[in-house]
Amino acid sequence: MSIDLKYGVPTVCLHTSMFVTVTRSVVRMNGAPRMRQVYLPHPVMGKSPEQIGGYVFGVSPISKKPVMQEVVEGLTQPLNDEDRKGLTFSRATPRLCEPASEAELNQLFLDNNWTDKLPIVLPTVERVAEMMKHTSRKADEVVGHHTATHFREVWECTVEQVAVNAVMAGARPEYFPVILAIAATGASARGSSTSSMASMVVVNGPIRREIEMNAGTGAMGPYNQANATIGRAFGLLSQNLQGGSVPGDTYMGSMGNALAYASPTFAENEERSPFEPLHVQRGYRADQSVVSAFIGMRHMAFTLGLRHAHWASHVRNMMRGMDPNESPVFLLDPIAARLFQDVGGLKTKKELIAWICENARMPAGEYWDYQLVQNYLYPRATFGEEPLAGKLRAAADEMIPLWTPEQVNVVVVGGETNGYWRIAGARSAGSACVDDWR
Amino acid sequence: MSAQMVVHNPMGYPPEVAGKALAPRLDTLNGRTVYIVDCRFDDSDILLKSVQAWFAEHMPAVKTVYKPINSVYTRDDPATWQEIKEKGDAAIIGVGH
């Protein structure tokens, strides 16, 4: 859009037909609903050059006109008044809904896609006021800004609006500073990637004990009110404070992701961990309370323990099972963390992360042929960004590293019922201090 | 009649939307330079080279320049947009998927 609207060069955008709704929505929200867009058959990815050529030389499945006729007309047909004016509008967000019965309001929230399709706690004035008592911040203070994805509009949210979503999730008022801190990271638990992302939050510091979060047995499961409702609040506030998460429009995740119901939220088991806590690694004091958000979570690998003979090979196999465009978060039960020390000889998180970066490798030819590496890393490498450019210079059979230390995280969680551990593919979306929101 | 409840609206504040004019169109593409801009996502290179091939076959009087963006589609690329403004007359931008 920038080329046409900002730089004044007549432009036509080519998309596949699956993206009609979302692309028309995006140009409308950018004030240019008549931006020239032409649609080809879907999908392009994985098709042969001959098949894709057939798309270009063929007919649009949306307009039923020849694709290239539409392209040429889009660049040459004169503009009308609507093209020259664009679309100006504003939308208000009323503070309150119209009074109605409980059943009617629950239906309203469902119909407006304001829920995760599970029952909610209706955010009455009284409940929201109770939530507000647990922060010193003013109701109309801006907490942050959220968007579903690149190119979509950015929405703004206030402390009170975060409180509304916290109530809906069933959160107790004393959890509110944690939820505000999560909102302040700007991370979205309802990202609109076609890859169907979920999110995750790690909580560190004294707040974990103050609100009785679970860091032990079942910490990542549905067994603790704080863990469960703070995670759910992250999801609800994301979708409502970014302007929606509706399939085909503001959500394009092809398969969806069940982890997005929970946005797994848990405390790090600092007391049983042999390692430095995550927030201390990130420069906070141990006595500060901190949330760390992770986005882009799509899968987890797991295994049990570390065996003396082949532990290193086993870990390498797990890492090779991940898409190399992902960043790994090692989620270690305290037993597993100690095994990395005792069996692996890796005494600190820093040593473990260094070992991961040294051992997570694959042949350069395979690496660069991954679709997501092609989409997100290859373009950066070709324009000289290191260390990607160095990987691009490698011979096809050279074993190149997948990750840098900055991309790797290690969190200790679990109740030591056994030494299971996991690798989640998820990248850091920043940390925020809970104490700032008390 | 059921009891009436008053509840908060859970949505945030959307930005104001300001109308934007499209760039003036050309009277013809013949003799003009059309940049074919590759967003470098999901085989978009194959797609856009097919577009270039269509011009070569059907409108050879149009000069086309195949131009991959400088990084990934999630990053703005003002250097490329400026080049197109200075050296081009029109643009076709495409994404794979």
C-alpha cells in the first residue's frame, strides 16, 4: 500500500483468493478501500512454475476476469471521486453495553466474538470496580497498544479495559497487576499468522507466592486458578484490545491451536531450580516480580531424562525435529535441570544455552530449503544481515548452527514426579515488571 | 421480565481512519517502466516472474523490472519504495501463500 498511497506510484496488489476478506479489511482500515487488488487461485506455495504460470495467465476466481486484464486495468483506468477521497471514519467504543438480561448479554458477547466461546464472567460495573482496587493506576491510563499482525491497525487500551477482560476470564482481583504487566508487553495471544500461533507467559519473583501460582506438579495444566485465569485473560484481552480475532478476517491461522485456549501461564520453579531464574537472566533483581511473554508457540517436543551414553544425541534429535525458523524454550522439570548439570556437565543456564547453540545444527542446503527459512530468514541473509549472511555462504553440506544464544530460553517448571522435559518452539516477546502495575 | 444488568464493553480503542487518495493512474503502460515487487513469501518469486513473463509475451512495449524487497515482508522498505518512485511508473506487488 505504501508505494501507492505514500509514494504516489500507481500499484496493484496480487493476493490469493483465500485472503479476500482480510485484504479488503486491511485496505479499508487504512483509508483506501478501493486500493486495486487482484486475486489468484489459492495456494501458490508448493505449486510448479507451470501451475503458477497458469494462475497468472488464467482467470481470477473472485472477479471471473482474466488476471492480467485486471492488473493492467488497475494501473490504467482513471480514478473516480471515491478513489481520490478514500474513506474517513471513526469508531467509538462505548464504556458500557446497553442494559440487558444476563442471558441476552451472554449472547451479545458471543455474537460479537468477544469471548473464546467458553462461558465468561460478565464484567459488571461492580466486578470491574473490584478489580480496579488492586492497582494504583488510574482507570483511563493507557496500558499499551496491540495489533493482530503486521499491516493491521494498532489499537490502544486503558487500565479499565484490561480489568474488564480480566473479569471475563474469571481472574481474582489480586491477579490484576500480573495481567496488566502482560498487557503492557504489547504481546498478542491472538496473533493472526496462518501458522496458528499460541502464546505462553512465565512469571517470576515474589508475586508467584503472593497469588499462589503453581510452579510444581501440573503447573502447565488446568489445576491452579491463578495460572488458568491469568492465561485466559491474556487471550481475551489480546483479542478484544487489538480489534478482534475472527477467522477469515482478523485471524488467519489455518488449523487453529488448542494451546490458545489457555495461553499457558505458569510460575518458574525458582525454589527447586538449580539455575538462575529467567527474570534475573534478563537483568531484573530476584526480588522483583516479572512476567515474560512468548509468542509463536506451535508445538512441543518431549522426552524423559538424560541417559549417560547417548543423551547428547537424543537432545540433538529433538532439536532437529523443530522447524529451524522457530526459537526453542527448554522447559525443564527440576529433575531434568539437575540431569543437565550432572549427566551433561552443564552447570548454568548460560552453559546449557551455549551447548544448545553449538549442537543444534543441520546441513546448510537443508536449512535454506525450509519454507519458513525461505520466507523469513533468506531475504535478510541476502542483504547481508549477520549471522544469517555467513550461513548463506556455507557449502550445502556444511553443518551450520540453527540458533544464536539470544534466541534460546530455559525455564524450570514442574513438580519432580519424574524427569520429563520439553522443548517448546516459541520466541520471546519481552518482559514487564509486575511491581510497576501494583 | 429478567433483571437488567449493566456491564462494560470489553473492546479497546481503535485508531481514527483517515481517507487516502490512490495515486493517479497512467493512460497507458506502453513505454513505461513497471516494477514487479516480490514480497519474498511462499514462492512469490515464481509468481512474480510469471507476471513478468506475461508482459514479455503480451505487452512487450512495457519495460518490467523484477524487484525483490530488501528484507522480509514484515519490515518496511523505504529504499525500495523510493527507487520505484524515482525510476518506475507503476508497480505490481505480490505475495505467495
